[in-house]
Amino acid sequence: MKTYHGKGVYGAIAFGTTAMYQRESFDVSSHVAKEIPAEFARLERANEIAFQQLRELQSKAKEETNASLAQIFEGHEMLLADQEFQTLIKQKISEESCNAEHAVSEAAKEIADMFSSLGDPMLSERSSDICDVAERLILCLASVSDGQGTHKDVASQTKVAEGATTGADPIVCGSMTSGANLILCAQDLTPSDTMKLDKDRILAFVTAQGSLTSHVAILAKGRRIPAVVGIGEEFLKDLKDGEPIIVDGFTGTVYINPDSATRLAMLRKQAESKDESERLQSLKDKESITLDGTKVEICANIGSAQEAADALECGADGIGLFRSEFLYLSGKDLPSEEEQFKSYRKVLELMGDKRVVIRTLDIGADKQLDSLQLAHEENPALGLRAIRLCLTQPSLFKTQLRALYRASVYGNLGILFPMITCTSEVTQIQSICEEVRSELEKEGIPYNEMTELGIMIETPAAALISDRLAPLVDFFSIGTNDLTQYTLALDRQNASLEPFCDTHHEAVMRLIKTAVENARANRIPVAICGELASDPSLTETFLRMGVHELSVSPASVLPLRAAIRNIRL
Ligand code: PEP
Ligand code: MG
């Protein structure tokens, strides 16, 4: 038996046999193009097919996972449509008189190298996305081969590219084009590969490369595939198709040719995890209450209207944080008032009496919006982001507030404002809200006058003056992700800082405690909605502090409820 350790993406155990996945190799060698216009026409047709495939992948992602994961493929669509990418390809075709395949490959390499050279892990991820997009385009080009840009229908194009990067075709692994209970073993996968995995046959995957923050890992988690990434090159050495393998997605451990003791231990663990998820399901409609009667709300964090259904399915008491910026990030243009209204109304109606807290646009830092064409900033995390941006662009802000107030009559809405640092921001927000309400009144549009306004406590400044902020607002929501970043001066996007990130740092805990105490002293509810809210080692501490609500990802709702029901304060 050989044992390897990587990073577990999704907590489940899979037993199967290895299936080696070799990336398809493409012929991208340079040929002299007979006619440049014909090569342009091939490119145009291949683009059309690739766009169609990407849209199919988006629908599949939406059906199987959730809308924010489908955004990965919306991102691919944007990369494919990118003017710089398309112009570079055409330039290469005309300047080098070469075939489109070669031009696409060279253009993608240039852009990927540019992304990688910036030394930013987020942008390095983009370089694998551009390679994925280029590969798709090259495959589509292979099916538009008559040089005239004419072709058969898309269904037959898809057939030509079978086993490769299409929306519909299942992935083909090594020599194993049939068989079940396969565990795919690969150097790395692309997001398209991950979306294409046929879950009836492929139970898990293991990759030598990859990180937990990659789109591949995010998609695998969304599709509930027990994957292990970043296991190292040694794993693939001498590995063959058909070897017995066990993947433990909880710990990131992989066993090749497992001995009987390991098999038994893993079978037991698998049974326990199945029992555990059945046990958790039985808590879906139960209260989150400690053994001695303290009740807390466990709400869900979502990024799209579609995810609200997932939150309900997972037994959430409400939506504690709807990150509305994903509405803005998913399209090329800013969402209109009407589009936003429909989204907010959908969530409110779905949740019924349950409370829905929608956070206003929190753009900036890692979430940049091309449609706003903001000036480049040296330190975007400390820049014109979130509420600062909204206060300097009142029409952008008012559009969102109008949509929110209009939707307020369809449920139980709270509006949450991000990145607050001082009381004057709150008073400015209040007067803009007042303007919006009186405009609606004049127009005869109904809104709920009782709509509560709350603020995120996610800067040390806000926590330290929370005694002055609390009397001004209806509720607090503590964002521990940013509060940690700003308190410890640790860029939350920089993976290499992980060893320095003490998430339980006393300074962060003291700031949380201060904010909770000041909320309670002013009789307003206080929630925690950052990642720390789902850290089981802190649940008791937060309850003892007097936190009213914990808002976590939908999958963490029931485990947290189970933990709370076992606590005695
Ligand atoms: C936070 O900062 O903790 C938070 C919940 O907001 P986001 O992660 O969206 O910045
Ligand atoms: Mg934040």
C-alpha cells in the first residue's frame, strides 16, 4: 500500500480504481495559411461554437451547483470575448500568415505568462482559465476545417471534439473509455474538465497540482466530488490504470492498493459520515438551542438568488448575508434597478417570513468591476471600495437602494452596509435612504417603512467605536474576514501569508467582544457572518459573548446547529 497526502476539497470517501487522465495533446504547430480571410472565418465560426459550449456549461453548473459557480464559465465567456485576446490572435494570423490554431495557442501563452508574472495568486488562477479557453477554441477550430468557415451543425461539431472540452461530453480517461467506480488521476484538471466529469462513473479525482482556492476545487466542492488536489508529482510516478484506490476527501489522504486494515477503517469512516449526514438532516426543522436554553439563529451566506433555495434546503433560519456584488460581477453591464429588484424579490418571496439581510455593493479589492472603469489603485483593499465607492457615486448607490426598498414589501428585509469606519458614513447613508424613500413615496411606489438598516463591523475602527455606531443603526453584522485582514495587516488574498494568519488572534477576539458588548448595551441584534462563524472551536465563545446570530455557508448550517445543541453555557 502507498499513502499520499494532498488537500481534501470535499468531505466524503470514495473507493474505486485508478483511471489515468492524459490531457489531449493538440496540434498547434505553425502552418502557412493559404488565405488569411479564410482563416479569420474559421476563427469566427470556432468562436461561435465555443460561446455556445460555454453557455451550455453555465446552464449545467447552474442546475447542478449554484449560480456563483456558473460565473466561472461566464468568466470564460468574457475571456473568450476579450478584445485584446481576439485582436492578438488576428494579428498573429495576419502578421505570421499562420493557421488559427497556432495563433490562438501563442496568444493564450502570451496572456497567461503576463497573468503569471504579476505574482498575484488570484491572477495566476486566471492564467489557467485562459489556457482552458484557448484549448476549447483550438478544439472548435479542429471541427471547422474546410478553410471556408462553413461547417456542419453544432451537434456534429461536438462529436468531432468528443472526449475533449465540450459542454456535453463526459470526460474520457486514459484507456478506460468504459467502466464505473473510477477515480480520475491527473496532473491537473481545467474547470471545464471538472464540470464535465460524469459522476455516475467517476467517483472522485486526485490531481498532482492545484490549490484549494482554484476554480477546479471550488467546482468540485459545489458538485460534491470528494477530490484531493496538490498531492505532488510523486503520486503519478508508476501509477497505472485499474489500481485499487481509496480517496479520503476529509483529510486529503489517498491510498493506492490499500491493505485490508485501511479498507476496513475507511469503510467504517464512510458509514459514519453517512450516518452523520442522516443525523444532521433530522435537525433541519429543529431550533438552534443550547442544552440550557440559549437560542441562536443560524443563517446562510449566499451570493445569488438561486442559492437561497439551497439555504432553505440546508435548514437555514434566514439569509444573514446576501453578497449582492455577485449580481454586479456576473454581467458585462451594471444590473438595472429592475434586474436587481427581481433578484431581491425572488429571495424575499422564497424565504417567506424568514429574515433576509442583503448587503449593498461591496466592490473593490479582489472584486473588481470592469463596467465601473475605476482608476487603478496601489492598495485596492485600502482603497475606494464598498461604502466609500457608493457614497462617491450616489446614483449607483441609489439605484440599488430603490431596488431594495421596492423589494422590501415582499418579505422581511434588512439592508446591510459594508466597510463602515465612522459615524458620518452612517449619517450620509441614512440621508440617502431617506431621499430614496421620499422619491418612492412621490411616485406612489410602496415600500416597507420598517426595513431595518444595519452595518458591517469589519474594520478595527468600526469595532472600536461600536459604542457610538450602535445607537445609529438597527443591527450589527461582524465580518471577521476583513476584520482579521485589517487588524493583523494580513492581505486575505495572499496565500503565502497563511503561516502568519492566526485566525484566533487575541486582538481580533477583543474587537469582536467589544462590538458584541456595545450592540447588547444598545439593545440591537449582532450577527457574525465571516468565516469564523462556522469555526466550531469558537462557537461556545461566541455564544458566551452574547452573539444572536451566526451566518455561514449553507453546507455549514446543520453541523453548526448540531454543535450548538450539544453546548451547555
Ligand atoms: C467579511 O469580511 O467577513 C465578510 C463577511 O465579507 P466578505 O467576505 O464578503 O468581504
Ligand atoms: Mg468583508
